[in-house]
Amino acid sequence: MNNHQIIQRQLSAYLDNELEFSEKIQVEKHLDSCDQCRRVKPRVAATEDYVDCLLYASPSQRDATLS
């Protein structure tokens, strides 16, 4: 697994403030220098937001969202 894959797997935990301080710094340093991973970050955040909406929506809201 290359560094990009490692960072991209950590993005969700990073966005949720679930990383240890040293891991957080590692992700931030990588994002500062990597356009590829920086472009993935908003997609991960949007996916998390969408999943959260589905988890907390009423069944009728969830059905409307999925159709």
C-alpha cells in the first residue's frame, strides 16, 4: 500500500477527529503537499454527510433521498 492509499484510508477518521495527534499531523502534512489526496478529501466529507443524512432521516425521508 502506498502513502496515498494510507492517507486516503485515514481521511474519514481525520475528518471525524478520531486520529491520534501524530497521525493527524502526518495527514495534514501530506495534504499540504499532495493535490491528489487534497481532491479526495471533499469527496470523503460529502460521502460522510450523505451517510449521516441517511442514518438520521425518517424512513420516508430516506426513501425520498434514495429514489
